[in-house]
Amino acid sequence: MAAQDTPAGDGARPASSGPDDASVGDVIDLVKAYALQETVGPLKGAGRWLGFGVAGAVCLGLGLVLVALGLLRLLQTQWESVFDGAWSFVPYLIVLVVVLAVTAISLSRVSKATLNKEPQ
């Protein structure tokens, strides 16, 4: 027996009985809006997080290079009588140790927790 042939008393509803029935177009629009909300929104947030991270890393890297060159120049000019001859490699070694220490401190401060944090 088809849905149109059923008597009204058996509890079956006709295909479009009222305004609360969603059409296929409305369901598709709702699914599209939900997909955009759940994918594009977080991707924009992640892109913004990565953009600020890359900009910060470039600035910190450039600053570290300039400070390292300044420290090397300082060691070579102010204590040139100490670091000449066989000891000429020591300023480079000191700068390398300082750069490695600053890099280790910077990397210890990196965390991924802020990427997944909900805005308040």
C-alpha cells in the first residue's frame, strides 16, 4: 500500500504535511554552512597562528644573527690581544655557545597548546 493510500487514522504522515518539514535544499544549505563553520573557521585560526609564528621566528632569527655578529665583533676588537694567534677561534666558539643557549631557551618556550585553545 502506498503512502498516499493510507487512511488518516493509522498514524502515517503524508510527505509534506507542514511547515516544519525541511526540504532537500534546506538540508543541503544547512550541511554546507556547518561544513564551512567547522573547517574554514579553524583553518583561518590555524593560518593566523602560523602566520604570527613565522613572522615572530623571522624577527627573532634576524635579531639573534645581529646580536651574534655584534658579540663576535666586540670580542674581536676589545680583546684582540687575548684572542690572537692560536686563540683566534675562541671568539667564534663563545658566540656559538651563546647562540646555541639562546636557541635552546627559545625552543623550550614553544608550545602547541595555544593552537587548540578556544577563544574566550
